Amino acid sequence: MTIAVEHPTIETPATTTESTGPLPRRWWGLAAILAATLLNLLDATIVNVAAPAIRGELGGSVATVQWLSAGYTLAMAIGLLTGGRLGDMYGRKRVLMIGLTGFLIASLLCGAAGSIELLLAGRVVQGLFAAIMVPQCFGLIRDLFGREFGKAYAAFGPLIGVATIAGPIVAGLLIDADLLGSGWRSIFLMNLPLGVVALALGAWILPAAAPLPGLSLDLRGAVVAGAGLGMLLYPLVEGREAGWPSWMIAMLIASIPVLGLFTRDQVRRSRTGRVALIETSMFAKRSYTSGIGFVTVFFGGVGGFSLAVGLFLQLGLGYGALRASLTMAPWAIGAFLGSGVSAGLAPKLGRKVLHLGLAGMLLGLIALFFQFGGSTAPGPLALAPALLGYGLGMGMIFVPLFGIIVGELDNHEIGSASGLLESFQQGAAALGVAVLGTVFFSGFALGDGPAVALNAMRTVTGVAIALTVASFAVVYGLPKQSAAQPH
């Protein structure tokens, strides 16, 4: 059974008219935006610990349960290409409220699902509305705080850090508590009170800025891009269990020209002055192109490794939901502490903070690699220092990353850059879950003992080390200092 833990979302701003100063009650408005952001960050990871309980009640194959996570991620990756543009066209506050409302309705459907198929459908709808909701957040922060938006952005680092793996921990606690006999359903129903607060605060405080004139939506581009991403990721998730039939291999290969067609069409539309789904001018900025490369490699590795940890603890060692979540707690603590450290160092060190964070992750991974090479499985206390170090390094990356990647972009490029960057992040996470999940199950089958799980986990950790080293190299393509560091 694949139990997917994914990554935190890089929140990036939609295109916005430049604000001249902060608005009254701005911190209450920020609280609404943070609440909406937290809903997405938690739901991207929360099915990790809950997957065994869900499968026990609703059934489903290994790949079907994997789609509980991959379906959300893939739907969000596809929807993000248009989410930022919708905010530009109809107003960020209005689109955020629509996305948040749809997300809460989908959460209620997930919590009430009577079959695995209905739950999967609910997760896809959640991902689509998250794609509408998420790109509006930082544009609204700029509207609220004006030129002081760096103060607000500093609050996102610790939030992103702790939410990276807070989903599995929260899920374990809720399932163990079994509130009113709700079991795993409570992990979706808990979204409702937080979402209602975000809706109330947002309707009261968030500014209703006018839409940008003269914009429209490139529907053909959205369809072609969605088809290409689906053709790429579907075989990677389903292929191993299906035995890699020839049609899946053909679909995987065909995704390359489809995505190439999308790219060529976007360039052509931009050159002829027609509306494009993405602003191709941003690819002339080295910081952005290198940033996409970093996001792809980094979040692919983090998403896949997070998946493997959940698999190892629950399927390999037989941990229950609560014990697995508590074992992963040092990871979340490290991510929170790393984000706080990075917030102080980033303005002085720039991209060197990314290298420091990656070095911390490497040390943690190397320690785990040797622990998984032993004859007996390490316990929670033995794993804690390495997981803490890995989380500490990972948390250091989240605070400066956005500013470094988009710092050189022009204002009219930010909206398009937002959706595309997050789409790459979500796609990379889904790809990492699919690939490293396949690596794990290539060495481990349901029913095997801890010794087999140790070998499989060691192989996955080796792949994660290679991806982290690759991320270290890609950082050199980013500018040395961010043009948008919080002060």
C-alpha cells in the first residue's frame, strides 16, 4: 500500500497592481490567508497515516490508495496553470472565496464518502479548488501590506516548515482519538471549522481589488497542458501494479510531445500578441528557469522520501497511526526550527542558506542510510536525531526560496510565474511519490518482514541522497541574493 506524504506548497503571488501602503486590520487579513494556506498544506499530506484505515474500511488496491494523494496533487498541478490567471481576471478576493468554499464542500464530501471511488473523486475536487485558492494568497498579501509585504511573508516560513509533515501527525492523533466514532473521516471534517473562520475573516477584511483589464483564459492551452501532465503521471502511479502494459508505456512516451506542443503553442501565442496561459518572457530570467529546475529535483526527492518513511513505519515495521505520527514528529520540529533559523540568516547569506539547508538534509539522510543497513530495525528514538537533522535542513530552504526564484521577474510576469512554479512543484511531488514508491515496492511486498523493509528503505534513501546532491548543484544557477527578502 502506498502511503503518500508530499511536500509543502510554495505560495507565490498572483499578478497585482502595486499597493502603496498597508491597509487597516492587515494582520487579521493575513490570518485569513494563513488559514487558507494551512488547509492546503495539511491536505496535501494528511492521508499518509490514514491510508491503512481508509483501505481497511473502503477497500481499494495499492495504486487506488496511492491516488488518494496523487489525485489531489495531480489535480492541483493541472489547475494551478489557470488559477493565477482567474484571480487576475475576476479579482483575487472573489476567486479566493470561491476556491475556499469549494474546498470545504469537497472536504465534507470526502468525510462522508461511502466508497473508495467517491473518496478519490472528492480528493480530485479538493485539488482543483486548492489550485483556484492558493495562487491568490500572496497577491492579497501585497494588497494588504504594500511595500511592507516582507513582514507578512516572514510568517510563512515557520508555517510552511511545520506543515510539511504536520498532516501525518495530525492525522495520527485524530484517528487515535476517534472523535464521535469518526475515525479517519475526521481528518477531512477538521477542515470545516478552520475554513469557516478563514471565510468570515476574508469576507470582512480582504481588499476587493479590481480585476486587471483586457485578460482572457487560454482554454486550449489549459487542456493540452492538463492532458500532457496526466499522460506523464498516470502510468507512473499505476504502472508497477498493472505490470507496465504496452499502452501505459506508450502513454508515458506520448506525454513528451504533448507537453512540447503546449510549450511551442505558448511561445507562438506570446510572439503574435495573443493571450497565452503562461508569460514566456519569464524564461529569459536565469533565476526563474534555475528555480524551476531546483523545485523539480528538490520536491521530487522530498515527496518521494516522505512517502517511503510512511511506508517503512506502517507496512515495514507494523506501526499504528499514532506511533507512526509520533515517530515522524522530530521531522516536523526540525522543519519548524529550520524555518526560524533561515528567516534570520537569509537576508545576509542569500542562496548560501539553501546550501546550508541541503547540507543538513544530506547529513540526516546519510545517517539514516547507515541505520537502515543494520540487521535490526531502528526504533523511534534511534531515528529521531537523523529525522530532526533532515527536517532542520529542509525547513531552512522554504523561507528564502520564493524570493530568490521570482526576485528578478517583472510585475506582469508574477501571476503566470506563480501558477507555473507551483504546478512544477506539485507535479514533481507526484512524480517523486510515483517513482520512489515504485522503488520501495520493487524491494518490498505486503507480508514481508522488517528485514526486507530495511533493504527497500535503504535503496530509497540512496536515491534521496542522489537527488539532494543534484539539488545542491542546481542552486548555483540561482542569484546569490534575493531581490525580495523579507526585512
